[in-house]
Amino acid sequence: MAAPVPPGAPRPGANARQQSPHPNFNPNFQTNPNSLADNMQNMNLNRPHSMPNSGPRPSPFGQPPPFPQSSVTAGFPVASPPMSRPGPPPGMVGRPAVIPAGPLQSTLPANVPPGRPVGLPVSHPPPFGSRPPPASLSSSTGGAVLPSSAFPSSGVSSAAAAPPPPGTRPSSFVSSSPLIGGPAGPMSSARAGPSSNGPPAVGAGALPGAPQFPPPAIVSQPPVGPPPSMMSARAPAQAPTMRSVLGSSAASSPQTPPLPSASSPFPAMTQARPPPPGSPYGPQTWSMQPQQGTQPSHIPGSTHAQPPRMFGMPQQALPNQAMTNIPPALGQPGAPMSGSSKIDPNQIPRPIPNATPIVYETRHGNSANPPPPATSDYIVRDTGNCSPRYMRCTINQIPCTGDLLTTSAMQLALLVQPMSLPHPSEDPIQVVDFGESGPVRCSRCKGYINPFMKFIDQGRKFICNLCGFTDDTPRDYHCNLGPDGRRRDADERPELCRGTVEFVASKEYMVRDPMPAVYFFLIDVSMNAVQTGATAAACSAINQVISDLPEGTRTQVGIATFDSTIHFYNLKRALQQPLMLIVPDIQDVYTPLETDVIVQLSECRQHLELLLENIPTMFQTSTTAESCFGAAIKAAFLAMKSTGGKLLVFQSVLPSVGIGALSSREAEGRTNISASEKEAHKLLQPADKILKTMAIEFAEYQVCVDVFVTTQTYVDIASISVIPRTTGGQVYYYYPFSAVSDPAKLYNDLRWNITRPQGFEAVMRVRCSQGIQVQDYSGNFCKRIPTDVDLAGIDCDKCILVTLKHDDKLQDGSECGFQCALLYTTVYGQRRIRVTNLSLPCTNMLSNLFRSADLDTQFTCFLKQAAIEIPTCPLLQVRDHVTNLCINILLSYRKFCATVSSTGQLILPEALKLLPLYTLALIKSRGLRNDGRIDDRSFWFNYVSSLSTPLAIPLVYPRMFAIHNVDTKDGDESVLPPTIPLSSEHVCDDGIYLLENGEDALIYFGSSVDSSILQQLFGFTSVDDVPTQFVMQQFSNPLSKNFNDVVNVIRQQRCSYLRFALCKKGDPSGMAFVSCMVEDKNANGPSYVEFLVHIHRQIQMKMS
Amino acid sequence: MSEMANMDSEGIDAVRMTWNVWPRTKVEASKCVIPLAASIAPIRPHTDIPMLPYAPLRCKTCSAVLNAFARVDFMAKIWICPFCYQRNHFPPHYAMISETNLPGELYPQYTTVQYALQSFPDPNNSNATQLPPVFVFVLDTCMIEEELEFVKSALKQAIGLLPEHALVGFVSFGTQVQVHELGFSDMSKVYVFRGSKEISREQVLEQLGLGSAGRRPTVGYPKVLQNGYANTGVNRFLLPASDCEYTLDTLLDELQTDQWPVQAGHRASRCTGVAFSVSAGLLAACLPGTGARIIALVGGPCTEGPGTIVSKDLSEPVRSHKDLDKDAAPYFKKAVKFYDSIAKQLVSQGHVLDLFASALDQVGVAEMKVAVERTGGLVVLAESFGHSVFKDSFKRVFEDGEHSLGLCFNGMLEINCSKDIKIQGVIGPCTSLEKKGPNVADTVIGEGNTTAWKMCGLNKSTSLTVLFDLSSTERSNVPGAANSQFYLQFLTSYQDPEGKTMLRVTTVTRQWVDSTVSSEELLRGFDQETAAVVMARVTSLKMETEEGFDATRWLDRNLIRLCSKFGDYRKDDPSSFTLNPCFSLFPQFMFNLRRSQFVQVFNNSPDETAYFRMLLNRENITNAAVMIQPSLISYSFNSLPQPALLDVASISADRILLLDSYFSIVVFHGMTIAQWRNMGYQNQPEHQAFAELLQAPQADAQMIIQERFPVPRLVVCDQHGSQARFLLAKLNPSATYNNSSDIAAGSDIIFTDDVSLQVFFEHLQRLAVQS
């Protein structure tokens, strides 16, 4: 993985420095999510305003940032394009000014999501920090200062994106701003630039950044110096521990960063007892900086140490142990069976989360740098390859031949998330405007100009890194080459030095004018929906979210409701009140008006608000039980057909009439048991093709559908989900819908849906170097021709799996390029091409493959492939398939790479040591269990289809925290308490635990919880009083405050509000919790230890 | 009888017949040339008609109603039906009957009586059964703002005039049909139906949510709410006028012209057909027997969906008579078929379609005619919704009092007649109920094959023409003395405007005559005016239904035959030809009929022709005669107003002429008069006589206008003015540019090649005397 990467030293250093800032970062990081948190605040759900933390939020900064960002986005890009290219000085000036004014948000680039900015300043310092320059010092100091100040706030972090007190930011800005001012100037300025990229992102980032970068890069390399040694070190050294250590420091730092290093040696300790840290927290701040220095020492130490940090993420591991780790030796003695008993449960690999952001440069020297784990917290500096957030490969070295790949039994695939939310400290994506001629492209494969295109012949020609064709350089793009063979302007042109850039699309990329941002809300008002409160919740959510819609005349909205008929509303301002237009023909629908059904937001706001207030009461007495979902979306589609746009549907019951009506298949399946066992998976397939046909039509006209299912019954998600899947939307599932606890989540989900970075009418294509080709795409989109995917909507949460195959041999030592081009329209109506490039080394060494395997990506790939199989294969088969995938990889490793031939040992490659655990978790996951409701499983595998890598892992292997003692930590460090392995051994009867997977959160009450803790956290005193529905509340005690902080941090990390459920031992609700204890043996599968034994035995069988 | 008083030519019975004395045999009848026909105005009010508050007695075999012509045996308490000679016992409540104590229907002078019936006898609540009338306004929105404003204000006025308990519904249409749910209080709510798709009544009911829930109540129990309508769910759409007037007003205020885009060079897309389907469907949810009208206000041709009469492309003109003749109107037949289905549905529901069409171009009256006429609907054709022809007519529909139209609902006409009399059919606003019987003729004219007709809507001036035939069996063997009289009985049941159910019974008797013996009697029984009108109606009908029918030749041939049979002449000597006074006006009627819009259709659009014919068929004889042969009154200093010859010679510089051609009324000032007027003499006190002269024709014109529906177009013009054509077109062209030398000074000439009346007569005489 990290092969090329410089040794840990440099980085660690970076990390270390950052660490100090890190506290801040986290907050920021979450900032995006913050928007969510903010919402919460607005709703007064959690936070009392009285809280000190909350204080900052209200502050202008806090709130604006989250949202503004998105809005800013548009603005920003506009300004930037010109800037970016020439690196115009004037722009520079302008910006600084800007920054102070609209600090965070305004500055944020389009890409950058909301409010993260805060953290940025801090982060930068570290990189420089490593260097000597005075500037860096100042900055670093600044950074250091900040943290301290930030801490209090950061603790709050959860609260809002803004959390950092206003004060902090300014400071950070200040530091950065001076730099910016200097951009043109000397190195120092330059350095500052890079360091500050994140924050200044806005102004500085783009312009100054470009020029400056080079220097930093260069600079960085020197530090790299050490790395080389590292490099060499890698191969030889096996320092699993080291890595783990490193990893821990980097990734897991939050919990135990400082101490960890110390403690790391004792793996068992760390993992098993997350708690040890009580102390760790305190030191963090301080330790951070020291760390750098210390790190090296750590490494050595760690080397010996066992694989304490399971999370043993590749990165760190990479440098040291380059190759294979045989971390935990299981059942060492021969017999697996007996062995199993000997396995020390505390020593088996487990993930260790890291909370400390590390700075990651995508390329070092002239080679790709393996990315940090997807689930870790990192800040990317784009030095040629794209940020792994946008695209990452299952293996960070590309096998030269298909045979080699087959031998490894690993998957070769890309996970592409082109709009992914960047860390707030990262540089914004630069926008390049080539004017009317459009971006330079290869004339054969149409690949876009990128840093890996090689200019030759004095720059008059260039060789495409994708197809190898030699093109003439367009005359006005010509530039002489420097002595190093690069174009002299390479560092000034983002498209030649950045892995990800955005081109302004010229006319030839537009079939029509870029579409306006159209939002159409469609609400179920059938009897059930109204009576369960779903209608009211939807209306209220929409009403609150109106103000978050993009400003401007290009934003249009429409609204309709439906039961057994479809009700449109004419919102035209000329009318005294909205006019309800009913389309009663639900077999053959149509739109009731050509115009006026979709109106400019600015013209209909009052009507819209009035209407949304009225809808729940208007239908209060409705006795219509039927729901014509299919017809309603078709009708709404017809209304939107001319423009396209987002269709947000709130659906509460099984669509029973009209086009695409569905039947209660689940119940039918149950009554016919014999059939249901054999054909169970059929229920997971769409009932018929009607909705699919509709969906394809929607996609063709650029209508993206999101469905919010607020139900208490079976709604046949398997059929319904076809629509969002095909149109680039998604399904939100609230089951069983509760009018008490779900409206807040519904609102936050809707808000995020609308405010997150996104694009419309998109087309995406991935190109690869010769020798490799795209085999297939999977995700939420519509595919009409094999090479492209059509996305009526694309947003930062959507991820697409691109499987690859060899069609030729690759040259060892060469690089294989991947380029993902996404042509889309921004919410502000600009047509853009986002080009994401990744260039990875090719290898003939199997061991290299294992060393550079990317666990998170590989597993996500497994997960998605399993999800694809679920509806078409019997469950048992899917599970076996998954298990075999895991076994085969380990077998291959065992066979070809393991140096030690102690047959009695289960040997795991360091990079993939968690694969068995995740595989086990996957087998026990909701989608692969057969005890779940059909809808739950349908939702699960649909959710997976667009799931991003960072969220895929927690989905199957959730995080668990103890919350009964969240007040025991020492104030200033990471908000999140240590995670607990998912084993009932770690769950005490007197504890309260929070388990979250990015979507749902379970709060589990042991049977003998201290009533005062209950009282403090939840306001009731006995476990018997645990309500069935839950609304987060903050009480005025530190325990409660901390708990709320924890929740908010998680929300921010996940960009999800989380759906809470309370679980009690002995209750059905408790069973839900227990079933998440994937390391336990239960009806759905063996315990973790048993599973390892099973795998071991299988491997041994196959070996012999 | 032919010289019945001008004032009341139809008498208490409101029956006029072409022949008041009938020949005995079919052969003889056919020799009479003019068919045996009766024009009846089934519910024309008359002060002498007694109102009987009980149900009539019916003959147990032929179900004719007891009448003044029945022979009564007071002793035996038996009455003998004059139609079938069945002896019927009086029921017990007639026990008091005696020669001196007759029930109303037996008074000899009461040949027409009216029974007030209780359809749902309920002693406690006599009002409860009265279903309020329903008015569904169907408004076209594909028109320019200005027109829409006109029609909106007319609508508002009309709604204000409706009786408070009347139920009102509102449907608007353009590219799509919008049914407004007036009973929804939260906001304006509209059901939208696509214009391009034909929709069945069941679909309408279901989609409006009136399906199963809506219809169930209508079947079983006539549950009635306090305000008098059944709770069928339809009350979401139909509200008492008093409740929804405000809602409707605001609704109309906000109503916009159709918002769907109209392509350049194209007609607006207008789905009149679907709008009718939907409105009819909506009314289907009403209680059966509810009197309801669909009042359609249409501003242009249907171009969308069923009932389309022309494509949207403006380069394609709306069909003309020529296209119809040449079968070059691709939409016509299909549209007619569609509107015919609407008619059937409405008739089965007992509901009316009224059509108010205002547009410069055609709107498809020709196609919709079938639906309007079969349901007895009103029709008004105007050029603009701002024009008085529309405005005043529309207002009249809803007005109470003296000039009210007396709109009634759910009429049914039954005819009983003496043996040997066969009914061929009825021309006029009604639909055959296909009730077969011995008195049904084999040949059908108009709505035939029945002895009962439905008139979903009718008013006090509605007239029908019944065409009779005689049994083909040889009657000579029957002694004539036994029954020298024959009887016709017209039974009309209907709901009056208050919702009460009435039955009117008119029994008339006429004489048989053996025309082979005496044609003198036959002659005297001829009603020229009625005959002319009947000929006009039959001609119109034939022109519409018979392919390649040459109306002029047919009329000429019949006229010649008639003159040959009844004229006095020596063979082959034209100069010897004279006509009995009973016939003397008839040729002139025919002359004018030949020139009228009914026969010379090529001067008009098919819409206008259809409109004219509908009114011709539904007006009484007097009015219909005016349509054929306008009346002309001359006003001058020298004399009182007096009728003038309908001749160009009547034009004089010092006269004012008042022409009433029914559809328009022309006040025509001679040149001198016009000059005086222009100089303002009428404003000078010493010329008050002139002022009065100017005033007189205007006042008379207003009188005519007030009594007429639809309101005629008033044209005031001067000699040699462009508008004078309205007069000149109707005048006998005795002076044309061919003979302009011998005209009187101040008179006028008409630029035409048409033959004049004199020439026509000359030819007629010559042909009539030919052997």
C-alpha cells in the first residue's frame, strides 16, 4: 500500500503537529455534518442554548457556515475560474479581503462542503511545521494556541459546524491571510499557502495555491528524505506493530493518541480496554507536538509489539512492514479446534478507530502514495493523484497481468465518489476555464488533460497516459519544457499538477442550457399517512427546508400530494391562495398545467409556506386509504419533464392503486411457505417492470427521485427502490415511523439531501490506461450505453463501484492511470466537468499486491457485490460466496506469500487482517440474515448500492461506545469515548451503550443501570421506564452534555442524524442490539473466534 | 280556422295543423302534397287552462287521459275513451259526477287541462320532494382576456339571478377540463381531466370520487338534506347558489385564460368534447329525475380530444358547407357521432345541454346541434360575449317574472291518436323514447318510431312538429258517418321551474273528409302559414339527412304539384291560373323560403345554418314564419305604421322601415330621414313629430327584442349604408340593376341576379297549368 510513501517519520511528524490542531479538526470535520447538528439546534432538540458551546453556534459564524458553504460553492467557482489559470494577482488581493468578511463560507470552494473551514488553519501548520520556516512556526504556534482555545469549543464540536469559537477562527485566518497576501511573494508565502489551503481555500487556495504548491511539494520532499530510507525499510522490516502504532497515532489518535504510543506495545491493552486512556485525553494537546518527535521512537518500539492496533491501517503499516503481517497468530498449535480454545480473544484483530486527522499527500516524489484508511480522519493534499475520497482502488498497485490478479483472489475495482465531501482543511478543487475551445483532450480516447500526460518534443506534443496516443499540443496551450522534462507552467496549471480539477464546460458539452434547480415535493396524504403523523412531519420538514434551497431565480419548486388521486398546487403569486389541481386519472396520468405547477421559489414562498401548513389539516378527515405512488411520481415527472430536477417523495403506505400498484407480497409469501423458502429472494426483486421502465424514462429526462418512506407497514421497498436507484436518488427508510422521534431525522435528512454538494444531469465515465478496462459500473444511476453512466442527480454521498479487468499486460514499473470524468450541472446552473485522476504503479509481485491492498475498499467491494447478489440468489449461497472470497484471498496469501510455514498458524496479511472480522460481520448483517423483514432487507441492499467506503464499514461493523461514563474523561480531548468491540463480553449490566452504524443508533440499557445516571442522561430513573420512542434531550448536567456532544460528533462524522432506538435487555428491542454483537455466536453465525478457526481449517484443507 | 285571430292563433291548445280537415285515405293524403302535420307548443301558458290538483284518469286499454271528448254515462259512471272506445268505470272518488257536476277535464271548453302531480306523495313535507334545479356552468377559457372578462361578468350576473336553492356547479376547460369543487373550503380545489382522452361516465364518476360511494344513495333512498338535495357526494361539486355565490365570484376573479401554450399559427387547444363528457358525468351522480342543465359557454372550436371539429393548424379552415357536401370535412362525422353519444347520455339522465357560442369563427354548433336539440337545450350564437345577443339572452335565461323563459325539466310527450292515424315522427327539440305502438308509422321523419318523446329541457315557447300519416288500409269500407271526427291527445309531463311535476293534457279533434267527394272542405282546412313552416322544417331535415337532396327543386316541385291540384286554371293557359285565398300566400312563402338561410345555406357557415334550423324547429309557427318571410313595417309622416311589402320598392327616402327577420331586426332610415336626423332636427322642439317618428320603430324593435329568445341582433342603418345589406338581402329584388330604369325616386335597387317574385310567379303559373 504505502510502498512509495515516505517513511512514517515525516508523516508522523505531520500528523503529530496536526494532532494538536486535530481536536479542532474533528469539529470542523464534522462541520459539514454540522449542518445537521445545527439543524438540531435549531430544532432545540438537543442543545440548550445555555451551553457554553452552543454559544458559539448562534454566532454568525456558526450557523452560516454550514449552509452558506453550499451556496457559496457556486459563487466561489465563478470567481475562481479566471483566477485559477493565470494565477492572477488581482484575484489574490480580492480574496484576502473576502476571507475576513465572510470567513469560512464565502471562501469555501464549491467542492468544499459546509462549515469545515475552521479547522483548516490549524492543519496547515503541521506540514510546514516540519519545516523550519518561521512562518510555519508562527502558524504552528497559532495552531497550537487554537487547539487550546478550540478545545472547549471542540468539545462542543458536535454542536455546530461553527463550534470553534469565533475567536479561534479569526486567529487562524489571520495567520493564513498574511500568507495569502504574500502569495506572489517568496517561498514563505507559498508555504503558508499550502498550509492554509484548507481555510483560505477560498481565495488563497485557488490562486496562490497553485504557484505556491510547487514549493511546498518540493519542500516536502526534502523531508521525505528520510522516507527513502523508509522505503527501503519497508520491504525488509516487518513492523506490523509499528504501523499499527503509527496507525493508531494517526488514525486512532483521538482516543489514545498520546498514550497509545506508549501503550501501543501492549496491544491487548489498548484494544481490549479502550478505557485505559482516561489520561490520554488530557495529554493529547500537548502530546501532539511531541509526538512527532517521538514517533520514530515509537516505531521501533511498536515493531516488536504485537498488533495491538488492530486497525492497523495500511498507511502506516505500509512503510514499515511493507509486506505481510502475520499479526495475530491464531490457534497456533495445530488443531484448529483445539486451537480455537487457545485463541486469546483479546489478541485477535479488531479495528481501532483513529480520530486524529493526518495529512496525506497523494503523491510523493514521483509515485503514488497509498491512501489512509477510508474510515480514518485525514486531510488530503492533492499532489497529482486525486484525493482518495473521490476515487480509490482496491489495490494500490496494479497487477501487470490478469493472471496475477486471479492468483491473488482479490478484486480489482475502483470506488468512485466524484462529489465526495472534502475535509474542510483541504484545498478546494480548482476550476479551470479553457474558454470556448473546452478542455484539452486526447483526440483518440477523449481523455482529459491531466498531470500524467507526458509532453514531448519541446511541449509540442503530448502522449496520453490512458491510450498512449501522441497528440499535437493545441497552439495556444503550448509551453516549453523545463530541464526536468515537465512543462514549465506545470505547477501553475492545476490540470497539470492536481489529481482533481474541474473544467468549465463549453457549449459542446451542453445539449441544452444547463437546467435550473428544480425541487418537486410529493407527499402522501392517504389516511394512514395523515393519521400516523407522517404527512405533518413531511410538511414541516419541507417548510423548514425551504430556506435552505439555493437562492436565486434559477431555483424552482413544485409540490403535490397524493392519495387515490394526485393533487397538484398552483402556487402562482397572482392567486390569492394556492389552487389545488387534482389529477384523478391514475391509470394514465398527465400534468394539470403546463406552467405554474413549478414556480420560481421567490415567487411562491408565501403560498408554499401557507400550503405546507395547511396540508396536514386539510386531509385530516380523509378516509382514502389508497395510495397511488406510481401514478403520482409519473405525474410529477411529467410536470418536471421539460427541465428535470429533484423529485422528493414522501411515501407512507404500500402503493395500492394506479400505475405501478403493488401488492402485499410479503404477506402472500408468508402464507405460502413452501414457495417462500425456495423463492425467498424473489420478494427482494421488483414486482414488475413498470416502475423500472418509468425510472429509465425519468433518468432520461434528468429527474432524480428520492423516496422518504415513513411507514409502519410493508411498502415493498424492493419495487419502489428501483426508481431512486435508477435516477441517482436514494431511499430513506423510517420504520416503524414514529411521529415523536422521526420528524427530526426526517427534517435533517431532507435538509442534508438538499444542502449537500450535488449536481444535476450528470454523465460519468471512467477511462483506464491500456491494458485495463472497465468491466462494469454499479451504483445508483441509469446506464444506457456500456461506457457511461447517466446520473440524473449526483451528490457527495453517492459512490459508484467500477470493476476493472485486464485486456492486456501492463509494464512492470510503469503506471496505470485511471480517469473519472463527471460532466454535471451545478445547482447554480453552471456546466462543469470534474476530472479525477489516479495513477498507480504496476507490479508483477504478488506480495506487493497484498501489501498494497486497501482493506476498506476491498471490503466495500465485497459488500456491494453481495448486495447485488441478494435479490437473485438464495441467501445461503450469498453467504458462502462471501466467505469464500475471504478464504480464497487468505489462501492465496498463505500459499504464495507467507514466509513462515508453520502450518498450524493462520496467517493474515497485515493489510487485510480485518477481513475475516468484516466478512463475519457481513454474514451477520441485516441483509444477509434471513430473520429480517423483507423491507428491511430490501432497504439494506439498496442502501448499500450507493454507499461510500467510509460508511460501508460501520454499516456492518458498527461502533459501540459506553455512555454511562462519558463524563469521566478529562475534559479536553476527543469527544468520542473509545469504541468497544462488538462482543457481549464487553457489555456490562450496569452500562448504557450507544451503537451506531451511520444510519441507526441503538442505545442499550443494561438491566442494572444506576438510576442516577439514567436520570441524568434520559430523565427517567428506572430501566423499566425506557420509552419506546426517543427524542434526544440535553439536561443540565455534564453527563448529558457529553452524551449530546458525542452524538453530535457522530452525526457530523456520518453526515446523518441517526435514527435512535432504545433497547432493553430481555426485550425484543434488546434482541436487535444483541444481534449487532457480531463477535458473538448466535443464530446467524459463529463467534469471531470460531469463524477464524473455520477459515483456518478451510485454508488448511485447500492447502493440502 | 285558418283565420284564427292574430293575437292567439294557437288558442288554448297551442296546436296548429297544416290541414285541419284530413282526407280519409293515405292516397288522398299524399295527393295533398303538404304533409299532415301538427305544430304543438306543449306547455305554452294560457290563462284559460284549468289547473287540476289531482291525477288524471286513464283509459285502461290505450291509457289515453279522460277528456272533454269522452262520452260519459253519468248513470253507469262510465266513460268511453274516444280513441279506443273502451268503456272505463270512474273510480270511487268520481262518484259525485253528474251532468251538472263535471270535473274540470270534462268541460267542453277545456280541451287542454293541466294536472299537478305529486311524484312522491308526502303529506308532511310537500316541499321535500321538489328537487332543486341544477346548473352546471361549463366555461371555455381559451379566449382573449377581454372576452373572458365579458363572459365572467355575465356569469356572475347569472349566478346572482339564480334561485337560492338552485344547485350550481362550475367546470372550466381549455386544453384540459377543470371541475371545481366548490364545497371544499380550505382552498380552491379543482379536478383536472385531460382533454385528449375520451372518458366514460363511469370513469368520470370514479375519478371524481362519486363512484361507488356516490351512486349508492341514488339507487335506493331519496334521502334528502335540509336544503333539499340528496347527499350523494356530488354536493362537493354542486352547491346551493346562495352558498357558493361568493366562492364562485372569487373563483371567477382568479380564473385565467388557458395557460397552456399555443403554438404560433395554431388554434388554442380546446377540449369542448371532454368538457361535456365530464360535466355530463358529474351530473350523472345526481338523483335521477333531478332537473339539470349544462350551460356551456364556448368561445371557439373544439380542437382537442373527442368532438374535435378542426385541427389545431390555422392553415386548415373550419369546414364549410362545401366541405360537408364534398365530404371533405374529416372531423365532422366523428364529432357528430361523439356529440350524439353525449346526447344519449344526457337524455338517459334527463339533463339538458345549453350552448352559448360566441366567436367570430365557428365553434362547432353544427356538430353539437344533435346534443343540444335532443336534450331540448337552448342555443345562442353570437359574435362576442360582449355582444347584446349573448349578454341579454344569457341574462334572460335566469330572469324571473314576465319575460322568464319558464325553463322546465324532464319533459315527456306522449301522443294518443285515433285509429288509422300513424305518427311518423317529431321535428323539434326532443328525443324519441322508442315506445312502439299501433300508431307508429313505418316511415320515420325526425324523431320517430315511437309515441313518446323525452324533452329534457323545455320552456313555454318550445314547439314541436308532429308528422302524421294515415293507415294504408283501405278505409272506404268503413262508413264515414260513424266517426267523422278523429282525435289527437298530447300528454306532456314535466317539472316546472319550481320543481313541481305537472301533466298537461291537450285533446283536439278534427274532421275526416272524403276528399274525393269534396276538396272544398279540404281547402278551407289548409293553414298556409303552418304549411310553409312545416315545409321549411321538413326541407331542413331532408337537407341534413338526405345525401344530395336538392331542396330548391323539391320545394318547387311540391309547390307546382300543390298549385296544380288546388289551383283554378285551364290547362296550359298560365294566364287563367288563380288560387283559392286559402292558398294565396303559400307561393310567396315558398319563394322566400327558397331564398332563406334555410335553403340557401352557402351564404352561411354550417354553424349558423345549424343554429337557424334549431330555432326554426323549436319556435312557434308565427315566429318560424317570420324566419322564413320577414315582416316589414313602414313608418312615415303620412300614416300610421303599416306593414309594407317585402319588396325593394318599399324603400323610400322619407320612410323608416322596420324589418323583423327573427334573428335580426333592422331599423332602416330612408335617405332623407337620415339626413334630417344627422342634422339634429329631432332635438328641436318644433320637430317633435320627427323625433317621435324616429322613436317609433326603435320602440317597436325593443318590444320585439324583449319577447324574443335568443335576443335578436338589432341593426340600425341608413339607406346606402353598409349595414343596409341586412335589409336588402331580405327584400324581393323587384328592382335590380337590370331594370333600374323604372324605379321610383328615393327607392333602391338590389344588385342581384336572383329572380324576383313576379318572375317566380310567372314560372309557377306556367308550370302549374302544364298538363
